[in-house]
Amino acid sequence: MGQEEPVKKYKGRGGPRGGGRPRINPEDSKLRPNHGMRAWPEEWTLIKRFQKCVFKAPKKTEQALVDLEKAVLGFQNPPE
């Protein structure tokens, strides 16, 4: 009946190049910035626990951090 289209061969590359997610302008990006940090395993355990609190209840965690800073570091007004 009709002519069959030839099958494209990609020579083992897994498909045509340029596929995937489209590029997004940096000003349009909603990604959180990466903050690199080094810590010992015991410190990471505390950091992860704190992170869970921040995600679950940010306002309560902020107030708890202010209280902790006052007790441990002696801050009257925590730095921004």
C-alpha cells in the first residue's frame, strides 16, 4: 500500500541528541540553592534531626533555635 518510513539508527547512542528537559532561565528557576557543608557523622545526625523539624514546623523550629542560641551562644538578638 503506502511506503514505509525508514527506521532511524542512532549508532548505539540511545536516541536522538537534545532530548530531555528544556533549559530554564536562571531567574525563572525555583530550585533551592546548594549549601555545601562538612560534618562528622555525629554532627550529621543532629543536622538531619534539625532538618526534619524545619520541614515539619518552620516557625516553631525558628523560635526553638532563637532560644537555643540565647542559651548556648549568649545572643540577645540572633544575627540575620
